[in-house]
Amino acid sequence: MSRPTLVAGNWKMHGSLAANLSLLTALRAGVTPALKPQVAVCVPTPYLAQVQSVLAGSPIAWGAQDVSEHAQGAYTGEISAGMLQDFGCRYTLVGHSERRAYHHETDAQVAAKAEAALKIGLTPILCVGETLEEREADATTQVVTRQLDAIIARLGAAGLSKSVIAYEPVWAIGTGKTATPQQAQAVHAMIRACIAQVDGTVADRLQILYGGSMKPANAKELMGQPDIDGGLIGGAALVATDFLAICNNA
Ligand code: 13P
């Protein structure tokens, strides 16, 4: 089955009003409705209003990098899904490995965040992936399955049908060390098989993105794999020509 390709940028904690304006202006000029993939940028929350104003009416969607599991309340510093929706977000990343590692987000919390996003109508981009230590211990399948199981238990087939999954091997993030297309494809196929045990149609339609040092030079081959439906791009999403080149290679 052919699924639409999605190329999403994760700006992480980068940007300024001035730098964003030049990046967004270049993206807006370069991403035409004729471009094949769906395109999105996930930006630091304080810049959502700027991104909304620059990208409104363009084919580029936008989103956040995290969302609270709570709808509202005494949770200082947290941002709710409803707040993201107020700024026109279509997506939010959930469970990025940097959140899991530095903010100790658990599998259960990641699933709760995804549910909160879905409740408001946002599409969660659910990040999973193993560390180098786990890969070297041959635990990739076990770790990714554990991360997925928590999501499946909470969201079920209905929630998964409105979600995107991103496989991001932690050892490939920001390291310049990309998973080979074969390594990535193997995990993507495993993820799809795991979802197929819940619902075959949902699994067939699910967009599974690859993330980890994707750049113009390797994007085509990675996204050419049968179970890789796009990319979640970190560093290269900050350089308009690189991000656009990846979009054009999708
Ligand atoms: P890099 O593309 O910089 O490796 O980052 C990948 C990533 O973490 C995207 O979410």
C-alpha cells in the first residue's frame, strides 16, 4: 500500500525571531503544493505564534516538540494540547529520546501525552528508538516493542490510526552516524508488524518516519525503503537548502 510521505523538521532548542523568519520564508518559497511529501516543522513553543503567522495559508504544517499529559491545572511550565491547538498546530512530537533521557519521561507518560494530544485533535508523532548500548546488546526489538506496547495499550487501534510513529535510533541522533537503509527498514518493518497484530489496516496506513542524521545525501535511499514513510529531521531542518533538498528527495 502506498502511504503519503511526511518530512518533519524538529528544530529542537534552536532559533530566534530573526533566524526563524529567514528560515520560514525560504521554506514557504520552496515548498509548493506540487511538492510530493507532506511537510511540517516542530518548533520551540514560544515561536508558535510567529510560525503560525508566517506559514498560514502555505502547504507547510507546524507543531510542537512536547505536550503535557494534563488538560490544565497547577503544572507550572507545562503546555497543554489545547494551547498548541490555539496556535494552529497540527502535530506534536511525543516521547522524543531527548525528553525520555533528560526529563525522565516514562513509556506510560509518553502514552498519556499522546492521548492528551489526540483528545484535542492533534496528531502525535510518537518517537521510539534504542540506545547504542541496547543495540549492541541485541535488545533493539525488545526496547522498541516495550515502547510501542505502552502506546498501543493506551491508544488502541483508533488512536494509532490518527498518529504517526518516528523510529529514531538514539545512537544516530546528532552523531552524523545514520542507520543504514537496511537497518532502519528492518526496525520499521518490525514496528509495522507489531501494529498489525492490533489492526492490519491501521498498520498498512500508518506513517513511520525515520530520524537520525538524515540529510540530503542519504534521504532518498532511506525514504525509498518500503516501510519508511518519511523523515524526522534535526540538524538539517535548520538549513533551508538542506531541508528543502530532503523534501525534494522524498
Ligand atoms: P538529527 O537529524 O540532528 O540527527 O536529529 C534527529 C532527531 O532527533 C529528530 O527528532
